[in-house]
Amino acid sequence: MMRPSLPGGATSALVWLRRDLRCDDHAALYHALRRFERVYCAFVFDTDILDALPSRCDRRVEFIHASVLELHEALQQLAAHGGAPGGGLIVRHGPAVRCIVQLAQELGVQEVLANRDYEPEAIARDRRVAQALQAVGITFSDYKDQVLLERDEVLTRQGRPYSVFTPYRRAWLQRLDAFQLRPYPVARHARHLAAPPAGERLPALEELGFARTNLHELHLPTGMRGAQRLLQDFAPRMAAYQEARDYPGRKGVSYLSVHLRFGTVSIRRLAALAAAQAEQGCAGAQTWLSELAWRDFYFMILWHHPQVLTQSFKPEYDGVQWDEAPDLWQAWCEARTGYPLVDAAMRQLLQTGYMHNRLRMVVASFLTKDLGIDWRRGERFFAQHLNDYDLAANNGGWQWAASTGCDAQPWFRIFNPVTQSERFDPGGRFIRRYLPELARVPDAHIHFPAAMKPVELAACGLRLGMDYPLPVVDHARARERTLMRFHFLGAKAGA
């Protein structure tokens, strides 16, 4: 490939890291190192994003900051192993568009490379960056990295995007070959890593205007090393994933979601590991690979249907008449619905920024189908609190739960929070962890203390309405209201 020329024959490029905070198996970094003599790496703490956060105490910002610090060191080590004198990360704090364009000009690069994003605001941001760079004679290019198969790579026989997951997964698995799973050999070209300009320093978290959280107390490992630790822990447990993943009181999932969100681990690496075991007939690996397919599916949906950010995927369901119900909304947000599994899940979210996937479905169903509250409000609440918040998956999951999205099942699928609790937390282990006020409630009643008799309540020292709330709704009646809500909508549409 022909290289653009600088005085002296040298060429240079800038790799703009975003949700890909690693220096191994990295598409944009690989292409830059392979094509240019000097490659700078940069990350921007984008104030257009940070200033919109509701709190200056955000676990995600602290996770990113810690991962950026580690990435800086990893780039230095990678450069040293490649025989380069430099390496490291340039960090800026400000509006990303302005920072990247200014930095590219200051460094005198011919091209800015980044890994592709699929969220509407990010697409618009990258378009502005590309236009501003073009105006000063600099090229912008992007690459597929955060998904396995993107945009139009998986289509129906009619050339249309899929709207139901199961047929999408079948087509996705057929397309997922060794080429798609092949890692990018970054280290092979590490000698081209350039050192940051003299005087560069990494800002402290407090300099960004953010305070420390309880991230350290949660023992959530950050950065590439943290992702590696979690993957090594999960690999021998993958075989049991199919069955264990649904039980929040068990160590059944990978806990890698936040690392996938910020790209401290390569999706290709995870999929290759799962695919290798799946080929040997491992049911757990096959199920985990399907979860990675769900992730690609929701990215595809968002790219083809950006209107799902504010509208139902199925337009007819924009006519659903949701309730305002401010008291019920507050009870859900504050984990005091009177349904222990729902409340324990919400406390897990509020205290840790994490919620088990089974519980995400339960609490979303409860908000939309038991309380009759608009899925968009729950989606925004999760966006505020989840460490691993990902717009595509979060939106897709909430619309799935509300029966307004990509789901082959009819709208009358409504999770019963008590039977879900009995099935997936049978001994109440998870509930007792996050609702210690129910510690003495026997297993027979831990899933719905409101059914206990006065003598049983007295025996375990529990005062309903004081120590633990009474149920805010009756599930059976709420279910009937939801059925009528959707049935009425269908009747109107038929008319």
C-alpha cells in the first residue's frame, strides 16, 4: 500500500480509542501500525458525554479512568517489546470533536483511525470529526471491532434485516467463520508506536471533576488485566453456563459485560473461545455464544432502526397507554415494591451498578406489566445506574420485556415475580444477601412475605409495612390490567 509522505519520508497516524480500551487484537490500531511509520494513540474524556451525567460520582467514569491508566502502561510495554523508544497514551479532556481535530493537527498526522460505533449520536459525532478533518487535509477511517458481524453482514434471503432473533442467530452462526474470529496481530507491528509529545501527563480522576466511588470495595477488576482475570475464572465454568446462568445466587455468568462495553477485552477472543468449545458439543459454550449473538443482534437493530431510541420497534405499540403512577415508580426505583426478588435486584443495581441478566428481565417485566409504567422510563433508569450500560442491548432488552420490541412471543407473556423467585432463587440466598431484613424469614415464605400469617411474622420478627413493605400491587390483578391494556390496543388497531 502506498504511504502518504511527510518531509523526510515519514508517515504518521492517530488512533482514537473510545470503547476499545486495549492494545491487543485491536482493528484500528493494527491497521494504523501496519500502514504508518509513527502511530500515536489518544483517548478523550468527552465533556459532551460527561457533562450530561447526573452525578459526579459515577462508577463507569472511574472504571474508564483506571482502564486508561493501565492502557497507557500497556502501550509503553508493547512499544518496548517491539523495540520502539516510545509508546503510551495521549489523554485529552474536552469536546471530542474539537480535541481530536486539534490533536491531529498538532501531531501532523495524515489520518485518524478509530473503531466503528453504531449509536446515532456517536455516528453523528464521527461524521462531524471526519468533515472537520477533511477540511484541514486529514483522512478519517473507521473499522469493525466491537461486534463480530455488523450492519448488513447478516440479512434475510430477501436482503432485509432480521427482526426476530432465532432466525438471525442461525444465519449469524453460519457466517461466523475462522476469518471473523481471527485476532489482529498488533504486537507484530509495535515498533511503529510513537511516544506522546513531551510534557504529556494523564489527568487524575478528580481533575476530570469526578469523585471516587465504591468501585474498589466491589472488587470489580478494571482494564485489560481485569478482563483477563475474569476470563480465566469463567473459562472452566463455561460448560455449566447453560444451566447456571439463570440463578443470581450462584456464580454462573462471566461478569465480563462491563469489559465488553468498554472494550478491555476483544469480542473475537471471547467468541473464539466459545466457538471452540461449542464445536466439541459443550452446551454451555453454545449458549454463551448465543448471548454474544444477541449482542450483535441488538447492535444491528439499532443501526437499521435508530428510531427505537424513542419509539417502539413495533410501531403499533406506540399506542399503549402507560400509567404515570408516581408512587409506584418511586417504589420500583427505591427497591420497596414488596416483592423480594424485585427489590433485591434493584438494591443490587443501586449498590453495585450491576444486575444479573435474569433479574433485568424480571424487574423490567414488573415495571411494565405489573406497574404499567412506560419502558422508556426504566430504560433511562438503567442507563443512569448500570456499569455495563450499552444503548443497543439496554434498549433491546427493555423493549423485549415490554413486548414492544423484537420478540416472537406475544404480548401476554408476563413474568410472575413470585414464581420467578421460587424457581431461580429457591433458597432465597440472593434475596437475603440484599434484603437482610428478611434474613429470618423461612424459605417457604422468603419469596412473598405478605402471605405469612401474623404468628409466622412474629416468629421471625418481621413487621410488614415497617421492616419490609407490603406489596404495592396484586400481581394477579395487575396482570389482568396489562392484558386489557394490550387487548384494548389490539382492538383499536383492528377497528
